[in-house]
Amino acid sequence: MSNRGDRPAEQDRRTTQDRAAGAGGTGERGARTAVGRAVRRPRTWVVAGAVAAVGGGYVAAALALGGTVPRGTTVLGADLGGLDRAAAADALAGPAGEVAGRPLPLRVTGAGAALDTGLDPAAAGLAVDVDATAETLTAPAWDPRDLWRHLAGGGEQRPVVDVDRDALTGALRAVAEDVDAPAAEGAVVFAVTPGEGGAPARVEPVVEAPADGRSLDVAAAADTVAAAWPTDGPVELTAEVERPSADAAAIEAAAEDVARPAVGGDLVVAGGGRDVVLAPAVFAPALAVRPVDGTPQLVADGEALQAAVLAADPGFEVAAQDARIEVDGEVPRVVPSVEGSDLAPEDLAGAVTAALTVPTATPAATATGTATAEPGPAPEPSRRAEVDLRPAVPALTTEQLQQLNVVERMSTFSTTLTANRARTENIRLAAAAVDGTLLRPGEEFSMNDVVGERTPERGYNRAGVISGGRLVDDYGGGVSQLSTTLFNAVFFAGLDEVEHRPHSFYISRYPAGREATIDWRSIDNRFRNDSGNGVYVQAYVADGEVTVSLYGTRFREVRAESSGRYAVTQPRTIYDTSSDCSPQSANPGFTIDVTRIMTPVGGGPEERETWTTRYNPQNRIVCGPDPATVRPSPTGTPSPTGTPAPPPEAPPAPEGEPAPEG
């Protein structure tokens, strides 16, 4: 019975296991898996707990060690270990300033360069960022390497560097200027040797060999310097080789293939119905063979060729003629402009190089359709340069001049010349420079600008000028008379008087208060054309007078009023024993007011301008000693009083004024 009782129980246990296996779908394996999971679950929690503990410890350590510089840390030689951020920044400030003020040595080598130089770090935009460096060194040690530095010691650390890229590249460009040497391009030029015994000149190609150059890559150099600084240096920089665009072999080949055929015969330049024949010795100096886009080609100086053509045939071009004013009696007339024709230098250069260049041979097709070089002798340059002349437009056309409305005489004034021929010639030269001046509306006239400096090289003579209150000789003497004549013409035309200065003492041939001296160094005579139309200036010497007339369109009626002479001062007599003394007559000084009264043509309100002129007295100059100061002869009667005779009166000191060309 016991056996029977046992069997159902065991059978029940197996059924239970089978059911359990069937329910899990895995049988015995499923049962083992369930057991395994039950065993490993507590181990996973243990590992996770351990990792959390370690991570928490790392975070705690990173945070705990942050806020101070790792022990044993130095920056720029300063020991910052254990310092907080503020203290580290303070300790680093001094060394940072020192390194910024210390020149940074540079050494440039390569491509034949050998340069030792330096940079001023501050000027080159290099600076130590003290605050950023301190912040970096005291940050939490999240990186294991930072944590290790805290534990093992930091050692020497590179500071955070602030780089002004523009300043650094600017400083290195200055270095590059001392390093860079552009590659020398090769060329073929022409040597002209004069012929002997009537033989024509020889023209030979001369090769100028190419040569390598070098350059410093400024951007790359800036990267190198920024990465290396701060350092005691030197910072090594490397120059690069710059190659010419065509090598020596190409230049040598071009001397035979391009240059020599170009000067193998005469050149014909044709244009405007004219032909000019130029020998090789004439046009060769305007030619050369130079690399163009890396290939040696024949090039020409168009302006030099133009000069050669015109030297051979001056009529090849027709010069344009500006419209101009001619005065017929008192009436100004417009002489029309004339259009010309000329060579465009760039067009001439292109036509000549094409005519002197050997054409490329055209391949010929064979029966099989394959192109082959056409047999026969090498082609020759055409040697005929056809060029179109371009219109030469006048600078001042007829229409432009007519629009300026120069239609009548606005004013005229004349002054009488002296008998001094040198002085008159000076006035004639200056009048020729002024004559024909055309002022557009609003333009300003400067007599010094128009006449130029009065020098012997320009034909001016020595004649009387006023200096230090005396008449002396100097170059350009007399030109002030032209200036005075011009001033009066401007006065009565009603034009805007900008600058003038009267003579220091009165000269009787000029209207009192209405005259204008001039000096190249400091005194000018300037007026402005405020008439609204053009103003044409006519100036000439004739019949013992110098005359200035202004033509345009009258816009003001002008009359002059003068006050009487007042504040009269008397001259002195001066005795002069110098070897260069010139006698001078006496005239009193005085003050006078001159008023210009203007009314618009056609009516309108009256305008008044008043000039007040103060003339110094013209002292009498006597060449010789003052009779009152001459000592008596030894046999004379002694002075009863025994009083010594006064010394001779010295001439007055120069007034420091320029020498107006009176």
C-alpha cells in the first residue's frame, strides 16, 4: 500500500514540473533560466550601487578639488599651486605683463631667406588672458587628467592667449616685406648696334634669364606665432619659393622662335590713308618678349611706337584744335574747334605685335582624314600693321565756348610803362602768360599760379622792386605794374576781388588806393569770376602801355569814389655810404579810402566796397655821408664847446617785408 501510495505522489510531482515547464515554454532550460535570474538579480543591484558610490566620489572629488590651482602648477614661471581664482590672477598679472613687453624673436629661413627679426607682442596683438587662465586652472576637475594633476601636481602650464588676428597679420606683413622677393620673369629684349660705313644698324635679341623668388605666407606665419607664444623663441618661420611663370628653356626658345623673326625686316604702319616704314632699329626698342599667362609672347610699348611713327611722319596724326576767343576791335568772337585724329597706343601695340608674330601653321587633311603639318617653308610675319585712327575730340568745343556767353567787353585798363627796357620785357613775359586765360563761372584766378615764378631761367630780368622801403633790383621787377593793371580791370568789371595788397609806398603812375603789388613768395593777386558767365582775359604790351581787358557778359555797372589824402606823414633824408647805394627821391606818406560802387545791369540795389590804403613815406636817399656829420680837417678850428660830432645817421633797418615786384 505504501508503494501505491507513493506513486501517485511522485506522479503528481512530475506533472507539476511538466506543467511548469509547459507553461514556461522552455522545459528544463526554462526552469534553469528562472533559477539563474533569481540568483543574478541581487548581484546587479550590488554593482550599480558600487558604480554610484564611485561616481559620487568622483564628482565629489572633482568639485572638492575645483576652485584652487593644482599643487605644483606654474605659469610663465609663477607658482600658482593652491591659489584660488582671484589670487592666481593677481600672481599671474606681473609675469603676463613682462612677457607681453618682451620682444618675440623670429627666424625666417627657406628659399634662400636668412632673417632674424622680432615682434613687439603688444603691438602684434598678443596678450595673456590672465582671468581666463586663472578660471581654467581653478575649474572643477571633470577631466580625469585634471583630477590627476590635482593629485600628482600640475607642472608648467601654458596660459590662455588672446590674439588680435588683424594686428598680428599686420605685424607679420612688415616682416614679409623684408623677406619677399618676387620671382624675376625672364624676357627677351633687343640690343641695337649702329652700323659702320653706311651699313644698317644691327638688332639682336638679348635674353634676360628668369630667377626664383620667395614669399612668406602671412596667414600661416600668424598661425605658427599664435601657437608658439609666449616663448623665448625664436619662432621658426619658413619662406616659400616663388617660381617665374615661364622657365629659362621657354625664354631661350622664344628668343629664336618669336623675337628674331619679329626684327627680321622693316615694319609698315598703315592708317588714315598713310603708310610709314620703320626700320628694325627704330621699332625694336619698343618691343620685348615676356611671359603672358605663362607663355612667352611678343609685347609692345604702344606709346613708344606712337612716338616712332610720329617722328617718321608728323602728319600721321591730326591734332585737335580747341575753340578759342579772338578779339576783333572790342568784340570777342568764337573761333570754332576742329576735331582731329590720332593713334590709340593700345591699338597700335596690338596691330604691330600681330604683324610681327609668326602665324601658326594650319594642318592639312590627308586622304585618311588625319591632319598633318602643311609642308613647305616656315611662315613669315606679315610685317604690315593696319590701325584705325580714332577721333581726337577738342578739350573745348565750339558749343561749350558759346555757352559761356563771352560776347562783349566788360572792362579795360591801361598803365604807362617806364623807359626801363628790362622792366618792360618782364611785363611783356608776364602779360603773355595771362593773355588768353578763360575763367568759367565760379573759377578763381591767381596771378602767381598763372604767371609762375619769375626766374632768369624763364627769361626774367633784374629790375626795380621795393624792399625795406627802398627800390632795389631783383628778377621780375615791374610785374607789379601788370598786377595793378589787372586789378583795375577787375575792379571796373565788378568781379569779386579775393586778394590784393597795395605797395608799401605810393607810386605816382598808379591810381592812389587802386593798385596791387605781387611777390612770388607771399603776395598774390586773386579774383573770382562771379559773373555767372565766362570771363576771357586779354593782356598785352603796346604803344608804351600795358593793357588788360576782360570780356564776358556785363552784369554790373561800376564807378569809383576816392577820399582825399589824409594822415599825411613826411619823409626823412637818409645818407647812405654803401657801395650799392641808389639815390631815391622823397614822397610823403598818406592814407586814402577808395570805394567801388556797383549796381546790377538793368537795375537793382546798389553795392559798395571800400578799401583803405595807408602808404608809408618814401624817404629821400642820398648816396654819401651826411654833411652835418663830416669831421673837420685837422687844421680846422676846434669846436668851442668840445662836444664831439654825432655819428652818421644809419639807414633804417629792413622792414622784413618781401620785395614786391614794382
